[in-house]
Amino acid sequence: MGNLLYIIAVILIIGWLVGFIGYSAGGLIHILLVIAVIAIILRVIQGKQPI
């Protein structure tokens, strides 16, 4: 489950970067970034390496 959260976080960060450069999805991309950061923070709190 933790590995899945990390994969989702990476995908969301990549999506945010693409959206930030393209500026096509507006606020949705920033919401995805927040979700990705929360997933990474959860992994750190659980005591697992973020990378």
C-alpha cells in the first residue's frame, strides 16, 4: 500500500509539472500537487524512506 502511495505521488507531481508548464488545467493541477505532497508526508510519518 505504501509503495502504491509513492507511485501515485510521483505521477501526480509529474502531472503537476506538465500542467504548470502547459497551464491548461488551472487550479486542478495544484490540487493534485497537494495530494502528492500529502502522500509523501504520510510515508515519512510512517517511517519509510520517501525515495
